[in-house]
Amino acid sequence: MSCGLSEFYGGVSGVADGLHLQDVLKFIGMISEGSSLHLEMESSAASGVMNRIGVGQVRHLETKTFWTQELVQAGRLKVIKIKGRR
């Protein structure tokens, strides 16, 4: 598996945890209904997969992760590119 795809799957896991925490905070009244998540990613490949719809040129992408792409398109998830350390 490529580094970009590994970071993408890590991002999917982080988004799932973030959505769960967001639901808990909404339930106890600490945040409003229209709040969005921000996901910081270093890999251009990972953020590219997250920002498009479908597989594109990526091989072996699991279809169960496409829900994150829908969140980005709906504006509920913002993917932010960060610089890596070299």
C-alpha cells in the first residue's frame, strides 16, 4: 500500500472518531448543529483522494471509505494540506 493511501485510511479513521465526538458534543449542547470538521493531511495523494468523488486512478481503494468524500463535497469536512517535516 502506498504512503498516500495509508494516510487516507488513517484520515478516514480520524474522521469517524471526530464525527462521534462531534455528536457527543452536540448532545450535551457544547457545539451547534452546523459545525464542520477539519482534517489536516500531509500527503497530496491522500488529500487528493479525499477531495474527489470515486476512485480516480487509485487501485484497491475500499468503497466503504467513499462516505468521507461525500462529507467533503457537502461541506461538513474540510481537508487542509500541511507541510511535512524533511
